[in-house]
Amino acid sequence: MSKEIFKICTINNCTGCGACEQICPHGCISMVENSEGFKYPQIDFDTCLYCKRCVNACPENVPVPKHDASFYMAWHRSEEVLLQSSSGGIFTALANYVFQKEGIVYGVIQNASKVYTYHIGIENQSELDQLRRSKYYQSDIKHTYIEVKKWLLQGRWVLFTGTACQIAGLYKVLAKTPKDTLITMDVLCHGVTSRNVIKYFIKDRMKQYGKSIKDFGFRIKKTNSGWPQSSRSWFELENGKLIISNYDEDMFFPGFNKNLFLRESCYHCKYCGRLRISDFTAADFWGIDQNSISKNQLYSGVSLLAVNTQQGKDIMRQLSSDLDVKPIDINNFIYKTSHALTRPCNRPHERDIIFNLLQEKGYDNTLHTLIPKHFFQVKRKKIITKLIGIKGYNLLKVLLRK
């Protein structure tokens, strides 16, 4: 008798959340990287008992509930915390709330030498810094959903942070597990890239600098511009030298912001929009009216915070000593802040060929091939600002619009 071969969900819908792997009672499912560097479930049909728990646990097949959100602009009251954070320090405030209850905080850590990000749980505030700051490529969820279930059954408090699809995976594995001591926060996400893309990116940076790279990241506030221009790559070389990319000439964000190398499921993500699945959603508040806050606060960072559940509202009231929170009408800011609050990102036609090009040409040459207009504009701005300065350049842009 031949065994039935089935799919948990369609490849293009699979977010790689890993719920199927962790729900399988017999360990028949492994998350395996494909040629693009994204992980997908692989079933061992020789040991599979066809219980189909994996199919039922997949959030793409049976969605998790969504909630209406209340929106705020928010930031941590500690300047030190703000400078250590990507935006407004919301994660730190929630983490410290859980640490005070002797709980466990889950987030993403990076192993720079392996170009690898993964979820871990920590119990000490001293370990928190490694979980801060945006990573931009998809983390390995490992078996953290099962760990969270164990802690919740013991009555421990848990904060779990990740992308919305990872939060959905957690909820599906937890199922009817009591969640009174669980806090979830998703980062507002327009898509994730794979570690393969980052490997190509780092390889070209090592060629550029002529040194091995010991550590790297994608957000840094320690510049004259602070948070508004913090989306820039930085690299610590093997000799300890720190190199920070020029904001206009950064090589990672042009490809990322143009959606060139995202996971296929991101182009029709079910978690975009104002209805959210977590207790909290946090993002950079890029759409903020810069005249509504002080220059110092703008430099340090501001978050967009969505509070989505009653649990979230109750906890936010307890964080007033740590967070400065102001309600906003999201309708006035939604299009300037993130299209992820309205719809998934568009899939560019270049997505069909980019991974083959990365393998053939490397990272930099691929981007110059696919988006030459961007690099022409960067070069033009550099020439003009040398002649008339940045203020003159900005004035020229205003005049040309009229």
C-alpha cells in the first residue's frame, strides 16, 4: 500500500513559522533551508502516522483571531535605553516588566560569524542587549513554542517577541494552554529576507574593506542624525575598527526597501493591516510629525505602538513610569509610517531572477544591475551636495517640485 504524500500548506503561503515541526508528536517534520536560504517543512513520510496535526496547526490553514488596535506614539523615558534600541525602547519596557515577575523573555539573537539569527529565552536583564535591535533576516524559531508552553503550564510569565507569523505559530502550538501569563509583541514587518542574502551582502563588504567582519548590524543611532537616519549598516572588523555606512550610500536597504529578496509568503502576508494578533505591535514611527516632539526626542527615537488586547491595555497602564505614551489618530499617519498597516508589499518582477543573479554576480553587482536608477540618484545627490551643500540640495528639490 503506497503512502499518501500531502502538503501542510502551499509553498508560497508557508511563512516558515515552524508550528508544524513543533506540533508533530513523532518528530517527523524538519525545517530545511531551500536554495534561497528560507526554511520550509520537510516531512519524513516513512515515519509519519498521518495524524495531520501539522495541517491543523498551520496558521495559514486555520487562522488565529485578530483584534482591533489602539495606536500611540511612545518612547522609553531612559535616554540610555533609547540609544541601545532600534526605535523607542518598547521591547525593553516589556522585558523589564516580565523580569520583575521572574519570567522569561524570548527574542532574536544573532551569531554574526555564522550569519545566523535564532530565537532564545533569557531570564536575566544582563542578557537583554543581545536581543535588542532589528535583525531583518528570518530567525530560526527552534523549539521555543514548546518551551513557552512548558513555562506557562508552570505558571511562569513569558514575553514572546517576533514577526506576526511567528506569533501566530506560537498561538497554534499553545492551543488551549492557559495564556494568562503570556505577553506577545510582534514587530510591524513588511517582509523578511534570508540568511543567504545577508551572506552575499557580507561577502561583498569584506571585499570592500579587505578585512574579515567580526560583527554587523542594520541599525545604529550613534551618528549626528540619530534615529531619523538610523537605518544604515555597520560593521566591526577583525581589528576592532567600526565602519558605519553612509546613510545615502548604504547597500542593504535599497534592495530590502524595494522588496527584491523577501520570502514569497511576505508578498501576500495575512498579518498586514490594522487588525493585529498580538497583545502589542511595535514599529518605527516614521510617519511622525517632526514638529510635534522635541529635537532631542526625535534624535533618540520614537515608536509606533499598537495595543491590541485587554491584556495589552492592562499592562500598558502599569508601564507609565517607564514609557511616555501619547494616543494618535492612525488615519493621519498610516501611509507615511508603513504600508504593512494596510496591505502586503508588492512583489517586483526582479524577484524571479534575483537569487540566480546573487549567485552569479554577487550582492553589489546584482543591485547595480536591477536598480541602476537608485545608484544614479545617489551619485547625483553626492555631486550636487559637494557643490551647494545639503541645505542647497534640499532647497533645490523643493523648487523643482513647484
